[in-house]
Amino acid sequence: MLAPTAPTVTLRTPVGPALLERVASGDGAAVRACIDRFGGLVWALARRMSPSREEAEDAVQEVFLDLWRSSARFDPAVASETAFVAMIARRRLIDRRRKRQRAPSTESLADAPTPVEPSATRRVESSAEASLAAAALAQLRPEQRIVLVLSACHGLSHEEIASTTNLPLGTVKAHARRGLLRVREVLGASPAGEIGDRT
């Protein structure tokens, strides 16, 4: 069983092939290094999105197995290794949560609420908003983008991001604040106003 390890994520650009590219080539040492580097991030996401520690431990194993299978799809020109790992982890954890929700329930089906499908207009609006947000994030510095993605998309607190990325807490908060101001500026919203810290 893969035990959670101390996070050693670094935002510096690696020299030579990226770690995930080495994993895709079958480098056994890279597999171990990948667990060491991203174990803290995967564990933080799994613990947050799992109902128990046991579930989180099982999820971590599934995430890394999925990561080995998906490593050949990693493209450093599209996303950082941290963002790619977080995406794979979040996708696997969401799949596990959906399976739990589909499990038989003691509730009568007649008493279950009927899900409301979003309108086609709303789906189009959401897609357009997501495209605008992605374009805005693309204009940020890499460290600002990673902090915002881990916070907004993966629900990590500033303390968890600091632990995961091995950055000082004050630096994480500064990246979050400046990145959010920049996103608001790009989207045409007023950047004025105090941004609350996520704790």
C-alpha cells in the first residue's frame, strides 16, 4: 500500500526529460521519484475527497496506477507536471465518489429527489465561462497558476498548498492574491476589494 509521504514538489523547471516522461519510458527510478515528489499532493486530494482514511489510501493507489497509464499523454508545453498529476488525481477521485453515490441505498427510489438537468443555455454559458477562465489562467506566472488551480479547482487551503508545493505560506497567499487580481483584470472585472485568505 502506498503510504502518504512528505511533499517535495518543486516549481523549478527540471533539467532533461520531465519526470513523467521518464515514467512513460519505463524508468523504474522515475516511478519511485514520482511517488516521492507527488505523494503529498495526491494524499491531500484523496484525504479531502474520501469519506475515510482507508478509502483515501485505496484511492492513492488507484491514482498512481492511473498516472502510470496516463504518463505518456503528459505534454510539458500544455501543463506543468503538478497540474497534470492533480488533474489525473481529481478525475480518479471523482470517479470513485460517483461509484459510491451509485451504490444501492436503503432509501426508496420513490422518495429520492429527481435531478434537475441544466438548461442548454446554461450549459453553453458555463462552457464559455470556463474557456474565459482558462484563457485568463494561461496568462499568469506558473507559480500563480498552480496555486489558483490547487485552491479553486481542487479545494486545497493555503496551508495545504504550502505543504504540497513546499512553498512558504506567505508566498502561497501572495501568489493567490496576485493571481486572482490578474484573472479579474483579464476578465474585465474590477480588481478592487480585499481578497479573503482561504484557510
